[in-house]
Amino acid sequence: MRLVAVLTCLLALVRFPAVRGQGAERDGEGEKESRFLCTAVPLGTDGSCPLQPAASAQEEELRNTVIQLRETILQQKETIVNQLGTIKELTYKLSRCESAADDSGSWRSVKDGKDTMDDVPRDPNETIDALGKTMQSLKDRLQNLEQQQMRANLSGASFPNELRDLLQHRLGDLESQLLKKVNELEEEKSQLYNETAAHRQRTENTLNSLMNRISDLEKGNTGFRSPEDFKLSLPLRTNYLFGRVKKSLPELYAFTVCMWLKSSASPGIGTPFSYGVPGQANEIVLIEWGNNPMELLINDKVAQLPLSLSDGRWHHICITWTTRDGLWEAYQDGQRLGSGENLAPWHPIKPDGVLILGQEQDAVGGRFDATQAFVGELSHFNIWDRVLRPIDISSIANCSAYMPGNVVSWTDSDVEVFGGASKWPLELCEDRLFDN
């Protein structure tokens, strides 16, 4: 009210110069000016001077100015009320943040069943970023309030300094707590990194130990009781597990091949051994493939052998062959089970080939087929350049005599393993051999 009265008075003072001399009286001797008094007019009444019709345009302009000033004052009051509401809301949220931090150590403020500061991420880096964004948001809102305060001060409105100081104080406390939490997360991150590095080191050590063990097995284990007391293990039907005999064969006109086998694979135990030479990958092959019987291939010619080896027990087998008339014989556990002739007659076995254990060669030394791979265990693989007598074969089978091959002998240093195949200790003539 006081401000409206002052403005009305100012309006009258502004009008005064414009009406000077209009009410003068002429008495023949000169002019005499009339004077007007400025009187406060109550709010809501018409403050114009009816005696001054010439000043109507200025009255309208000043009246509009008064109305605008009045609206400005109302807007400032509304702004102050909104600022007070915002301050109360921030104060409430800061109190809830402090309460949550003190009670549970969690940096969440729950409102209406939801997190107002968002869940703290599990990753320390994400947690630090989230806390920094929250802190920056609070700082921005405080800065906005300070700018609004400055505008209010310029317009003559007052700002509650006590609430501003309280907000700044609590914001400072929250910043300190956030920095403390960031430091804790940094320490936790460093600790997790150290634990991860230690675990990685242990894993690498274990892998290196396993690789060294595999390398030792592939190169040959010199820890066997004797060079021949070991077995070759081929547990999977793949095209990459195999053994290789370092020695090759000379030109042969007759041979005897003996070995111990143990397999329960079906259908067919696969290929216990194959010998390939340039130009003929199937120079000598022993194979049981699919539902076919055991077969002996010489120079790609085939003879079926009456052998049965897929019962999961150790069996001793021997196969003899001579180029004269292509005669062959097949023995199992010291007993001759079959014989025949006309198997690649008059064909000498070619020299300088590759002798593979456990795989059939489609090319010399390679191109293995997983379906033809041997699955099981093999030991005491020996080759002679003659046909052994039945009594010699029986003596080897019942462990009453041991005769290493004069062309290829079963020796640890002469057998390499690849692809995960392994060599293990084995004493063939113990009773447990025949019980397995």
C-alpha cells in the first residue's frame, strides 16, 4: 500500500510541470500561476486529475508502469516461495542421504520404494562416476539458487541466508563423505586387481606345469622301470591323437608284427597301426572299421582276419606275411586263428616310409580320418623281418619269453606322441593285466 501511494504521488508530481499556467487568471496587470498539492490517493481509486485533460496519454503510460511494477512484485514473491520449496526439498534429500550413509553405509536414498541416487554399480569405476555425477548435480542446483538469490536481491526481495548456509554446510559434508567413499572404492579396486593378478599367476603356473608334463609325455618318459614297460594311450576317436615310430622300415620280403591291444570301442576298434610310403599310403595297414571284420592291407590288397578285440581286455596279436605266394597267418593270445594266401604276392614292402600308431594314413604321415582312429591302449609293438615260429609267438603271448623286434622294437625313446596321446607305465606280465 505504501509503495502504491508513493507511486501515485510521483505520478502527480510528474503531471505538475505539464499543467503550469493553465489555471492562471488574467487581471490586466499580468499573469498569476496557480499551484497544486500532491495528495496520496487510496489504492483502487482514480488518481487522475479531472482538471488536466491534456495529460491523458502520460497518465495511461504511468498507469501501465504501475501495473507492471505490481506484477513484477507478485512474480518475485512467487519466485521466493518456489525457492523456499526447492530449498526444503534439497534439505530433505540431503538429510535422507546422510541418514542412509550413517545407518547402513550404503549410498542410496530411498523414496517411495525407489532409489533417488540410483543403485551403486558393482564396478568401482562406475560407482565413482555415478557419485561424481550426483555431486556435480547438487553443485549445479546450489549455483542456480545462488544466481536466483542475486536476481532477487537486485529486485529488492530477501533470501533466507540461514537456509543457504545450511545447504552449503550439508553439501560440504556430503562431498567429504563422497570423497571418503571414493577412496574406499579405489582401495577395493586395487585389492581386487592384486587378487586377480595373483589368481592369474597361479593359473599360468598350473598351465605351464601341465604343458611341461604333456611335453615330457610327448618326448618320452624316462621314469619307466625299463624302456619297454610303458603303454600308449589313445582315449578319444579324433584325427589328431596318434603316436609315431621314429624308425622306418627297410625293404622287406617277409615280416611279423606283434603287439598288445586293449579296446572296447565300437563299432570297430579303428586302426592300431599303418605304414605308408610315397605313392602308396596303404603299404601295410591293420584296421577294423565300422561293422567290418579286422582287415590286413598290403599294397592296398585286403585280407580279412578272424580276430575279436573289442571286449575291453588286453589281447596279444601277431600277424605274419611273406611275399612268396602272399601267405599270411593271424594269432590271438598265442593261438593261430586264421591263415591265407595270395595277399599281394611277390610284392616287397617298400622302405623309407612313415609308421603311425593309432591312425590310418590317406597321405604319407597325415590326412587322418577320425572315424578310422584307434581308441584304446597299445603296448609292445615289435616288427621282425621274418616269419616267427608259432612256438615263439606263444612264448611271447604267455610272458615266458621276451623277444624285441629286430626291425622295430618297443622302446620309449623310439616312440613319439602327438595331439594329447600319452605314455604310461605298464608291466604286461603281472596278473592284473589279464583281469582288466
